[in-house]
Amino acid sequence: MKLRSCGVDVVDAAVAELLRLFPRPAEADPAAFLGAQFDLGLAWVHFEPGNGGLGQDPGLQREIDRILTEVGAPAGRADFVAVHQVATTLNSIGETHQQSRFLRSIFTGEDHWCQLFSEPGAGSDLAGVATLAAREDDDWLVTGQKVWTSGAHQAHFALLLARTDPDVPKHRGMTMFIVDMSADGVEVRPLRQADGGARFSEVFLTDVRIPDAMRLGPVGDGWGVALRVLQTERSGASDVFIRPVEDLLDSWRGRGRFLPAAMRDDVVKMWMDAAVFELSRNRQRAVAGTDDAVRLGAIAKVAASEHAQRLSTVMAAVLGPDILTRADYDEAFAEDRTGEESPSDRFAALPPHRYLLRTRAMSIEGGTNEISRNIISERVLGLPADIRVDKDRPWRELTRS
């Protein structure tokens, strides 16, 4: 079985070797199969050789995934933060020992990750982070608080944005680290959500010791690394937020005859909306790895979140009271706090009542839609940047909440 794209002999050979090693992929041990897929460069085909890739066109990954799906190969088990933000960043700027330690275990799903960015006083203004990291010989001692951290209770490791120099302007005094979530001084407390779940947590760090070898990027370049991470997060939002419009159509087929005929217009509009949104996603995939990907990532994040909110609203109208009467507050909490994979990481699998409530947050998480619109206005439309009166003042002198 060959790729539809012609002339990619090295990728064809790798796929053939993987299927030779596992002639019955559907019966293969998932960890063993995914490990071999990584070793052969078929995890992220555009990554560097040795990092789970072959240095090929990123568009080939869809073809590889199509072939493996057709033969019943085990599905990937990596969480969203690990496979999008962390893996891409490690491949781009990680040290060799960091890439060797983490990339394979990310792809096989052995290590789960979270992102320690937002704080009580630094959400939309992420550059205002107050978590401090002080150098002590070959280590850093970190103290601070993070909030709204997705998947922290299941994470083995985290990307941590901390302030290493409070005497320079806020964008220049931060550094990115990799922190072991089982380290002494790390405390995770769940935050209960409106649907009963607890996908988010607040994380307290008290004198957490991080080796300098786990610093990601140069000292003081944390903001640049964070922008790279957030760009990847926005680009991946259109995949993680999506729910098949067929779910709505199935509900309409079963209930439509009991509902006002005019509601059919709303259902048809959502079907059209989903078709247009899919075209937008295809365009985004086509420019992966190019300068256009940054601009389209911001557009995709806004489009994905608002599409999901419209879809959930129409689903609620079609389902009527059932969307609430079947909700179980305690069951949602148990779903999010047990097992290796939380259902709330996969929005398409959420029960309709949880999906309705969950979509309200999609225009906030991953950077608010207002921030994404700023990126669109400045980088796509070429409009003047926002006036920032604090950009040249030392962080220590700034008024903070």
C-alpha cells in the first residue's frame, strides 16, 4: 500500500517496514506499534530524523495516517498539549537530550503533559506572570501559582513559564522550563466546572527545584518560546474543538417531526457552516509549516470556537429539556478525575449536555478570541498594534492585580 503522493520513496519504505513488523496491526500492542512508528519516522513525518520524523512535507502525515487507519493500526494516545505544543517545540528548539528523553514517550502516550502558563494575575496578559525562578548553582528554585491548567492532575510533566529577571521589561524577563509534576513542592488542586467536571486545576509551586538541563531555550527568551507554543495551540484548536455535524443531523432525524418546521432552517445552516469550516481546515493543513500557518492559526481558533458554540446552541434547541435532564454532576467529576484519558479532552465524545456547557469556554481557552483577533488585525490585515504603555518599564515597577 503506497502513498498517493508520488515519489516519496523513503516514506513508502518506512510504511512498508512498519507493516512488515506488524502484519496484523489491529492485534498489535499499542505501545509497541506506536514506538515502532516513531522509530521509523512516521510519528510526525515533517520532524527531524531521530525525532519521530523524516524531514518530509507535513502534508504526507495525513496520507500516512489514512493508510494506518485503513489497516486497523492502533490510534495515537498522546494528549493534546503533548502532541501539539510540547512535541513541536521540542523538535524546533529542544536540546538533544530533551528530544531523546521526551518525544518518543509523548507519541506512545506514556507521558502526559500540561501547560503551566496562566496565573490569577496573568491570563490574557500572559507576559505579566509572577511565578519566580531563582538560579541556584545548576538548578532553579521556582515559587508561584498557576491556574486553569488543563489535565494537570494526570500530567507527568509540564511546560512552565516563569520570571527569571524582574528588573527588565516584562516580555524580556521570562524563561521556559520543563518541570516534573511529581517533584517536591508541586501541588495540584482541581477546579470544579459548571458541568460538574474538573478538567482544570490550579497548581501551586513551592521551592520546586528544576535542573538547568530542563530549561527550554535561552534564559530570558521565555516569551519567544511561549509565542511558539501558543501558535501551535491555536493551530490545533480546529482539530480538538470539532464535533461531527452528523450528531446534530441524527438528533434532528429522530426528533424533527415533533419540532417547529422553521427549526429545520437552523439545522441546514449548521450543516452549511460545517462544510465551510471543513474547507477552512483543509486550507490550514495545506500551508502547515509555512508563514501563512501562523496567520491562519489565529483565524482557525476563532472560527473553531465560534462554530462549536453555534453547533451546541442548535443541538440544545433540537434536544430540548433532555439536554439538561440527563446531566449528572457527580458522574462528570468522576469521568474527569479517573482514568488516563479524560473524555473532556475529546470534545466529540462528550455527552450533549457537557458539550453545550464546555463550548462556552472555547472562546477563552488557548488565548481569548480577542487576542486572536488582535493577531489577525496586526499580522493579516496590517493594522497598527495596540498601544502598550508598560512595554519598556521593568516588571518589578508595574501595577499588578
